[in-house]
Amino acid sequence: RRHLLDLESLSAEEITTALDVAQRFKEATRDCKVKLSALAGVTSVNLFFEDSTRTRTSFSLAARRLGADSVEFSASSSSVSKGETLLDTAKTIESMKIDAMVIRHRSPGAPQMLAKNLDCCVINAGDGPHEHPTQGLLDILTIRQHRGTVAGLTVALVGDIAHSRTARSNIWGLKKLGAHVIVCGPSTLVSKQWEKLGVEVSHDLDDIVARCDVLNLLRIQFERQYTRPFPSVREYALLYAMNRERMRRAKENILIMAPGPINRGVEVTPEVADGSQSVILHQVNNGLAVRMAALYLVTKASR
Ligand code: CP
């Protein structure tokens, strides 16, 4: 069985193939009335143990646009509330003869555990702070569409790197495709350890903003702040929010990205989030194409 569990274990060629397939699906379904039949007869289940708007909806739409059946599982209204474990829950659903399981879970490694124990394809839709591979792919696809290539670009991931699965998937994918990656944020949320992987570490957005081709503005993950000291929201916004003044010092063609959901006024001001350099909604749109590619590639390779 093929799975999509992370970008760390994928080669540059595998990442490029996923991006190319996503681009082809995007073009083939540009008029959203077109429905393909590439996954006719396939059933995928969305097993989400954490909230989601973008990822869940786009996996569901992606399956339908390729002619697959897509089933929703909601942890809060399931027998998980009666004490059923993740593995028992997943095996129960698997026994109904499904082809793919898309899982989001707060525990890092939950998708890997399911992949080892189930006889269906598993796609990681976000496992705690570990990885969010389809988010990494859709971010990279968005950069590639706007710049033609990723190699040689300077891409800064700004914000809560410590708790961000999006940051990890972006770092692996962008590095493999030849980008220069900067992680930027307060020292409580950005570790110097990243330097060991060839990533530049900065605690000063004003110092790096002028040389970035892309800024990906990550949300502060309040729900994952355990005991770590953290600057106040007001301090954070003062030091790291992408605002009009910082835009004046950025490259004219800078891409402003955010995986969403965004906290307006914290990591980005509304005029920048909605401004001419923002590609935030392009990212959402590309999420659909990338999830079509993910479902197609894992299930096709497993047939
Ligand atoms: N970016 C992202 O994963 O958004 P959702 O939590 O809304 O799916």
C-alpha cells in the first residue's frame, strides 16, 4: 500500500511528480462543473480528530471531483466518546472495505501507526506539530505557479515554528527543491536547532524582510502552547506582524502567504492579507488540486 505520511521521506522527484499531477488536475477541473472519473469505484474516509475547514472540505471535494465516494467521520459524534481507541476506530472503518483513510490527529505519528496496522492507503492531514504534507505541497505549488520555480528563492516561514506542522512540511519540501529557507520568530518559538538542517534562523523580521521572495505567515498555535514562555499577542504583533510599513521595505513582487486560519492583526494585518501581493486564497484553491493528486497517487499506486 502507498501512503502520504510526510514530506521528509519523499525525494525531490516524488514531490515534483505530486506537484505536476496536481497542476494537471487543476487545469482539467478549472471549470468546476467538470468531474473526472479517475477514482471511480474508490472510497475514501475523512477521519478528523481535530477541527478543520480547508483541509477537510478540500479532501472531500477532491474525492468527489475524481469520481470517488467520500465519507465523513466526526470524532465528537462517534464511539470515541465511549472510549474506543484510535486503532479500533480505524480498523472498524477499514473493515467496511474502504480504499483510503485521511487522518488528522493531535498526536504526532498517528498516521504512521495507522499505516503500519491497516490494509488501506493512509494520508496524513496533520499530526499534531509533526507534519502536514498536503499543506506543504499546496504552498510549494502556489510558489511554483507564481514564480515558475522554487529553486534559488528565499522563503521565510514566520511565526510559531515550534508548534507548526506546516513549517516542518514546508522546510522539508522547500529544501529538497532548492529554496533558501529562513525560519523567523521569537526565540521561544524558533529554535537554533534548525541550523543543523541548513535552515537560516532569524529572530528579527525587520532584518530579513527586504531579501525575501516569499513570506509564509504562520498562525500562533495557542492550542499547543503547553509550558513554553510566549510573548504577549501585542508584543508578537508589534515585532512580527506583516503590515503596510514592512511591505514598503519588501521586494515589490513578494508573495504573501498564510496556511490559514489567519489571526487578523496578529501575524498579518488585514490590508496585507487582502492586498495585491497576497496569494492566500490561491493556496486554498491549490489545496483542492493537491488533494486530488494525493488521493490519486496513493490509491492508483496501490491497485
Ligand atoms: N491550513 C489548514 O490546515 O487549515 P484547516 O485547519 O482549516 O484545515
